[in-house]
Amino acid sequence: MKYLFYAVAALVLFASPAASAPIAGLFGELWDQNNTFERRFIGEVEAFVNDPANTPDATFRSTEVNYPRGMVAQNPIVVPFDDFLGDDSDSLSVVSGPTFEPGNDFIMRLSGFITLDAGLHTFAARVDDGMLLKIDGQEIFRLRVDGSDVTSYSNLIMTTVALDGGRMPIELIYFDNAAANFGVRVDVDGKPIGGDMISTGRTSVVPLPASAWLLITGLLGLASFRRSRVS
């Protein structure tokens, strides 16, 4: 019985810490408006994505908030999302419809967590057409509110805010509406939001290492052998 106890303890020791691992990046959602976009301002877009009835057309994992690939001098534009997302297109999963190649009317939402030190942080954004960025419930950017704050990817918008720091929820809502150029990039303290500073808040199952199974099997074998000798 002593060996059986050791086997169970080993299983707990090996399996518990490795049962799941946080998924890096941000959870991305996409809505293709199929050139029928009726929401021209960020408040309308925010209401749309927060309506449970409006499920996304596709999801993906964002490794960095840096998507300038819509910057082309032509109109109308049709850019497949695997081009727009770049390397992040490897994680693109289409939820509805056999294909997903939007024109220039679409919405993107990124959500998860960001880890920053407490104190002042400088954010810089390039966006066309509109964007809402919240960190820890605090609005960092709200762009394209009523048409008076028309944005362009070529214009850099900056702000400095104080944050409590630590692991904080982050949400970014971006949209493009009938324009020749589109894209979005957000930097914090001089570098794009991405890398180790962000996580989806979701976890993936990590298989138990083969060495752990060998150890557990060996201990169980010893326990069985000991019982057979005693009997």
C-alpha cells in the first residue's frame, strides 16, 4: 500500500502543475459585414459586438496588435483575412460560411489580459476607421465617436494614462467602414502590444510527460510485486 500511495502522489505531483497552460496572445473575433455596414461610429459597433445575438464569423489568436496590411491605395478593397492577419492567420477558424474574404466593412474584437507595471504608460495608435481600447475597465482610446474625429492610419494618436498594474483585462474593438485604407496598430511604451505581456485568459491541456507515466507504472508494479510476495 505504501508504494501505491507513492504512485498516486507522483501522479498528482506531475499532473497538477501541467494539466493546463495559459494561451499566449489575445482572443480575436471577426465579423464580416459584406459591404452592408450600417454602423459608422464606435458606439454603434460596441453595441453590436456586445449583443449575444451577433456571433462572430471567425475567431483567431492575436499575437500582436499590429495589422497595417490593409494600407493599399485602391478602392474598393477585397483583402482576405489571411493576408490582413499575417502570421496570425494560422490560427484563423471560420465559424460561419464556407469562405471568409471580407471587403472593407468588418469588425474585429481582441480580448484577454495584459500585464504591465503600475504607473504611467504611453499608448500610441494608428487606426482607420475606428477603435475602442479598454484596459482594466479604463478607456484608453475611443476613436470615431461621431464623425468629427475622423481617423487615418497615417496619423499617430498618443495618450498617457496611469494604471494600477499587474495582470489586467484588455479589450480592443476595431472597425472599418467603406474606406480606401484600413488597419490598426497599438503600442505601449514604444512597442506593439503583444508578446509576453498578453494572454487570452484561456488554457490548453498539456499531456502528462511520458517519463511521468513510466514512473507511475513502475511504482504500481512494485506495489503489485510486494503484495504478491506478502500473499
